[in-house]
Amino acid sequence: MGPKVETPLSAAKPTLEFALRPHAVSRAELVERYRPVMMMVRQILGVVPHAMSYFEIWPPAFTTYSVLVPSLLDIPRCDLGRGIPPELRSLVLYIASRSYGCSYCSAHAAGVGTVFRGPGGSLERNKRALDAESCDLFGAADIAAINYATAVARIPSEVTLEHRLDLARHYSETHEEAIVLAATLMGFLNCAMDSLGMVLEWRILELANQYLTPSDWQPGQNYDEAFDRDIHEADKDTDDGETLGPLALARTMAGIIAYDRGALAGIAGRPVRIYEQLRSSLGFVPGYVERIERVSTQRVFTHCLVERLQSDAGSVSVWLKHAVCFVAANKSRNPLLAAHFAYLAVRAGATAKRLASALTPSDDEGRDAAAFAFAHAAAISPAGVGRREIAGLTSFFSPSEIIELVVALSIQGMLNRYTSTYPVDSYEPEIAAFVAQHGEALGLEPQPYTHGSSWDEQCAKVRLTAA
């Protein structure tokens, strides 16, 4: 055989997934390495997602995905009936994904099931959710969650006081946070899957075509027969099995607990220690971490900040990861995160001048320019990653570095949803000092919002009246 001829970019499918396909880790290898994680995801979705093979190109990405999902979906409490109803969880995931415009996540979220009953239980209901007010399947509480999920998934966020008040009329603070965290998880997944252009699994595509196409769902970039037929033929030969029985499920749950314990071994276990760790690593304690009620989720957010963005364990420089998040936060019109990431980028070695220049798309070439171009394209909804961005990334970054950048921007997408829901009136003291010094040069707002406290106060009054 002669030397391998690479497909010219102009003849390739214009997705990052296609460019990274030769480097994806096989399903068999993933099951061997992470069997409990793989079986749990399959239990809820009905398939092992293709995306997991791409996250494992940079193994820390697989770890982050694997700890985010159970924590933000409140597994297994929600599945045991101790949180919001599982069908509400699925509804929020689905509506947020449709609002953002990610066909891959929409198809998955519509059929999200439970640890105990398996997938698909909400498909019949979810297929009507985009027209919820014209049918009798959804009550006022559901409509409040639908309207919130629709608004928070838009970029820039369209969450208003009325969305928060409507949630407060129907849900306790704990249940409201469960809804918010479900939508927040999709901020990570929507950005990751859409910027990659992930290929839908054969079984999920079949279900989506059956249930979702009447609501104008289309696979778009997530399935093109000319490029993806072989993947689907391989999917058909894969036995994803039946719902796990009680004994197998118990073993899987024990394996998940052990996996999470190991994955988060470097993160403090109590709030006071978590805040100390954040201050030591970042130089300040983000107020949104302190606001989170669940300690397990505080730990996962801290993992994302400390072990993914702030860590130099990967090959992408720390300042550049924060800088691309700064670009994305600015594009998302999130003043709090723009200030946070600017502070972190400068603290890691960036200059204010370099950061300011990154805010304007350019035709420059090079590693930094390729990363910034990707940030501009990935920070909109749906993501606008095309041939130019793919060419830049594949020219200057290795496959694992590309996944590292995808994870960084997806963390920003996740934080954008949470902080847009719970705006604050003032920066943390360290950030306020930074904004006073560099704010004008970087276009940072003197204060993040002007209505954060009033939102919380009005929501508290609504709940008090309802009680």
C-alpha cells in the first residue's frame, strides 16, 4: 500500500468531529476502562454516546463529563423521587437543547430516562413540549420550567425577573436549583456537542426521526449519510443491551461512587475547605460557587475551575484557556464572567492589551489566533464552527489540545447559564480591584448587574406569600 492520503479539508465533512474521528477511542476500550460509567450512561440514555470516545482523546475531559452529569442531574436522588420528578428533569434538558439549537443534545435529552426505569419514558410527552400551552400535558409549573429553560439557553441569556418569579411561584428553592442545574449541565453539553458537530448514534437518530421531526427537529450536521453511514452500520452491530437488572445496577452504582471518589480526590470535601482551595488556586472565591446549595455540586464546579481551567496538567497554557473563556463570556454579554476570566488570564500571564485585541475577530494566523477564532465561533447558539476554525485548530493544536479547548469553552457555557440565572450586583473584592485597574481597557462593566439583589428579594417574597 502507498502512503495514506489525507482527505483535503474542502472535501471533508465540515465538523471538528470528522477531523478528530481518526483519534477517537473505541467503544470497547472505553467499556474496558470505565465500565461503571459507561453502563450508567447507557442505562439512562439507552446507548453509549459517541461523544465519550472523543472526550477520551484527552482523558481529563472524560473525567469532567463523567462527574458533571450525575451531580447536576441529581443522580440517584431524582431517580428515587427525592428531588424534582424525572420527567421534569428530562423536559428541562430537552427544551434547553432545542432552544440553544443543538440537534445532538436535543435527540438525547428528549429520551433521558432514569437509573431504575431506563430511557424513553418521557418521549411521548417531550415531543409536544415546544407547543406546551396548546395541549393538556403540561401544567403551570411545567410551563414555568419550559419558559425558563428556553430563555436561559439563548446566547445572550434572555432570563428575566419574570422567569425567576414564575419558578418561585411553583417550586421551592431546592427544586428551583435542580431545574437550574439541569439547564446548566446542558450549557456544557450543548457547547461541546455542537462545536464538535458530534455524530448521532443510529438508535437515537431513529427515535428522534420518529418523535421529534413533527416539531421541525432535523439532524443537521449531526448526521450526513455521505460521511457518517459507516458509523451507523457499526452502531447497528453493537448490542447496547437491556436495562440493567437489580444486581447489575447495584454493582454499577457502587462502581460509579468509587469512580467519583477517585475523580474528585483532589477537591476538598467541605464548603470551608472548598473556598480555601478556590482562593489558593484562583486568587478569589467565585460567589456563584458559594451560592450552590449542594456540596457535591460545589465540588464539581471547583473541579472544573481548579483542575481544568487553572491547571497546567494539559498542553494548552492556562492563560489561553482563561482568555478564550473571556472572549466567549464577552460574546455572551456576561459581565461577571468576562471580569472573572480577564482577571484569571492576566493573573496567569496574559497582558490586558492581548486580551483586548482578542475580542475583535481577525485574519491573523498562529496558535493564539486560531484559539480565539474558535472561541468566537463556539460562543454563539447554535455554534458557528466551520472550515476556517477547523483548519486553524488542526494546524496549530493536537487532537488532545483541541478537546482541552472544547472543554474550557464548554465550562464557560455552563457557568454562563448559572450566573445568568442568579445575577449579582457587585464583584468579589479581588475582581472589583482588577476592574478598577483594567476595566476600561478591557471593556468591563463597573458592576456586573444592577438587579441581582432585587431579583432574590422579590422571589423570596413570592415564596413567602405562597407559603
